Amino acid sequence: MTSVSRIHDNLLGDAEVANQFSAHNQLQAMLDVESALAEAEALIGVIPSSCVEPIKAAARAELYNCNQLAVETTEAGNPVIPVVHHLTETVSRSSPAAARYVHWGATSQDILDTSLVLQLRAAVTIILTQLERSVETSAYLAERFADSTMPGRTWLQQATPITFGLKAAGWADALNRTRLQVNRTLDGVLVLQFGGASGTLASLGSQGLATTDALAASLKLRAPAIPWHANRDRFSQLGCALGVATGAIGKIARDLTLLSQTEVAEANEQPVEGRGGSSTMPQKRNPVGASVALAAACRAPGLVATLLAAMVQEHERAVGGWQAEWDTLPDLVIASSGGAGAIADTLERLTVHTDQMRTNLEISKGTLLAESIAMALADSIGKHEAHICVANACRRAASENRTLLEVLTDEPLVTRHLDPTKIAQLLTPDRYLGASRQFIQRVLDSIRVPISADD
């Protein structure tokens, strides 16, 4: 998959990330590994040092025709075979002696796996930057709107009051956790693959481990304890971390699409000229960024499942499972980057309508504070009885189109224990926010973003 293979690619994926997996960059990553291999082997005396420069000079992707390599790959069974063939031919034009040592002691999977590691290092680092942007913006929103009261919603129904700052702090907390996990699993992936034919490096005699260490150092990767041709846990762990991160992004996007509904109108993406319109309805301002994030969240689970299924590989080299990763892991990274970039952009352009939040608090005519009344009344008559009493009052308020305050002040069982002033206080949304401020502060402290307002 490349950044220009479909018209919508740059919408659903990050162009810079997708470019890391383009045919040109895939080829260059393979050539980089071949070049580093020659350099490492010359360093420890496995091949003549005179071979290095001719191989390095030929290891440039622009010297080769990617379309031709693609055609030859269909016959060869993997892309490394034609790449090595053409690299050897190119080297032989300047140095027939050096051409004898191209791909010395390596196997195709060594080159393809290690080149994918190099591509992942470049691509996932971009996703980490996108996630960091979202963490920072969510933290800013948590701080700025720490006291902006809005309806909390459970099962898509108004529940008890929260603040928009609390909601944003939840986003920041989840994003920060997933960012750290993606970073950890990416670090776990940055390991050289080098085992030769069956993972013994027998073709290098006594120099196998020395070559491994030198090659890893050249590529700025860690040397593995053992080749991992058929043990794919590192890639799968990264895939799982990306899947979880994309799910966390999707949760935020779902919240934002619901908040931006015409009937709710509590937040929306700032309109940008030419973005979010409709081909037929002039009034539409669709939540494009959130839709991209949700699309990524829909795609990621299936891609992660494929990676997990591909872990079951045969003996020392897989047939089918390894090949299944070739597109799946890059596609997952590209989809994740699309979601991560979209939600970062959306959060940075978010408009929050606190006045509408306040208006929506009044829709239930006070019933979203029913728990507040029930808990206060429970001190006198017990929790069960208080719950029944207030539930009946809520039903009366709805059927009689009255506020809960009006109904409660007419209810002797309530007024016997709570005076009208107390009832009114208990039905004030800003007074029933519990530990919201403390929760926000704890999240901000955990990501080292101070909250400016005093408790």
C-alpha cells in the first residue's frame, strides 16, 4: 500500500506514515540492510573490506525499477530474491569481486524482517508524536473546562452532572496510557533479525554472533538472544498496542460525534473552508476528523486479529503466516496513524459550547439531580425508601410537565426532612460534581500538566 494508491488514502491515513511503506522506501530499507550487512561483515573480516563501497554505492533505490521488482516478486515468492539479484548485478558492473559477497550469509527473511523493523521505527514514531499532541490538547481542555458543568450520560441518557474538563481528563488519561504502551512495544520491536537459512548462521562459521552484533550496531538495533523467524510476538504486541490506542482514539471520536449532533450541540469541530460539507445539503458541517478516527477504530481490530492468527507458524520458517504480515502490519500502522492524526487535529480545532451544556442541563427539569436528593433523604428514611420516593417524584415531574423541585416541595415525606432551600441546593448541578476537580488534577499531575485554577 502506498500513499497514492487510492484517492482517499491521504484522508484515512497519514501521508508521511504511508510513505514509509511505499515501494520505494520498502526497497530502500532492504538495501540499507544489505549495505549494513556488508559493512558489518567487512568490519570483522568475514568479507574483504574492498567490497563495502561498491555494495553501498549500489544500494540506492533510485537505481532500480520497483514495477519490475514487483513483477519478479510474483514469480520468486518474496521481494528479497529479485532485489538481491538486481543488487548483485549492479555491484558486478563496478566490482565483480564485491558482487560475490552481496547478501553473504543472510536469508530473505532476515532482510525483509529487519527492513520492516526500520520502517516501523520511522512510521510509529510519527504516531507517537500524534498521540502526544492529543494528550497535550486533552489536558489543556481538561484544565480550561474544569468547572464547565454539563450533563453526564449513561446508556445515552442524562445521568448526573459532570464537567467537560472531567470528560477531557478521561481522554487524556487513556491516550497517555496507550501512548506509553505503543512506545514500549515499539522499543520491543527494534531488534535485528539475522539467522541465515534455519536460524543457526552456520554459513558464517565461528563469526555468526560477531556479525550479528556488528550488524545490529550498524542499524542501531538490539541484537536478539536468538533469531526469531517463526516467533512473531514482538510484531503482534506492537499490533495489539496500536489496536488499543486506535480504540481509545475511537472512543473520543464517538463522544465528539454525539456531542456535535444538532440536538445536542455541545461541541463541534471548527469549520474549515471546504471541509465537512455535503454534496447535496448546503447546511451540513460533518465531523470529518471524528469520522476518520472512527474508521480507523473499525479497521484496527480485524488487522490485529490477523496478526495474532499469523503467529501460529511452522518450525523454523513459516508458510503463509509470515506472508500475511507483509500487508497487515503496515496497513494497521497506516490506519492507526490516520486515526491518531485525525483526532489530534480535531481536538486542536474543537469548539466547546458551555452555554449549550448549561441549557441541556435544564432539559430534564432537574431529574438528573435525583441521586443528590435520594442520598440526602436516605440519611433520614433509608436508602431504599428514599430511592422509591424520589423515583416516584421523577415520574410525576415527567407526567405533569413540572420541575423536580416543584414536585419535591409538594411531597410531605420529603419536606419533613428537607426544607425547600436545601432541596434547591441539592438540585443545583454545580454543587453535585463530587471529586471531579481532584480527578482532573490527578490526571494532569500524572502527565505533568499543572491545573491553574484553585480548588
